[in-house]
Amino acid sequence: MQSAKVINPKTKLSPIQKRFNQVYNEWKAEQPYKQRSLIHFSEKMGISVGSLHNMLTGKYEVNRSTIDAVVKILGYSPEWFIGGSGEKKGNVKDTKLIHEIQLLRTELQIMRQELDVMKARMKAYELKTD
């Protein structure tokens, strides 16, 4: 018999892991009885059963590819899934646009950090050569 939730009561789940469990349980509720397994969810998400199980039970943190799948495939709002605020599901076009903006912001932040490192190295080099 299949359990209703995949949660290890001994493991304290992070907020995003709790939302991931909520997403999984909502997905299961929408599926025909014979298509509610973690295997079917894995196929839908394009993520291995083992990885999903470990994220749902709190053994591993929810990773980037899972966040992308929840947003792009299942249509959940990135703001809600990542941060717990905003609408749970949004317009698919809006969700994709918001997701792309978030990705661009993250990439910009990474590039700024790399630029700061390069500036520090350049300054150290200039001091060394003087």
C-alpha cells in the first residue's frame, strides 16, 4: 500500500523541502490512482526516483534542476516555490518570464563577484610590480 506522504518524521525539512512535498502531494491528488507513484512523478519531472525520494524525505536539499522542473513543467511560481511568498501558480508566460529574470539576476550577481575577484587580483599584481 502506498503512503499518502513521503516524509521522514525524524528529519526536519527546510521550507523549500516542505513546499516540494506539497507540490508532490498536489500532483498525486490530480493523477489517476494507478499513475500516482514516485516513478510517474520522476518521469514527469525528468529526475531520478532516488534523487526525488532523497529530496522529499529531507536527506538532500532541493536542487536547481528540481526547482526548474517545478517551475517549468508543473507551472508553480518561482517566488512561491523558492521563497514561500506570492501566488502559488501563475500564468505560464509570466512564470517563464519571472524565472528567466531570476536566472539573469543570478548570472549577473555571479559575474559581478567574478569581476570583483579579478579587480582584486589586478590590484595585487599592480602593487607587486611597483
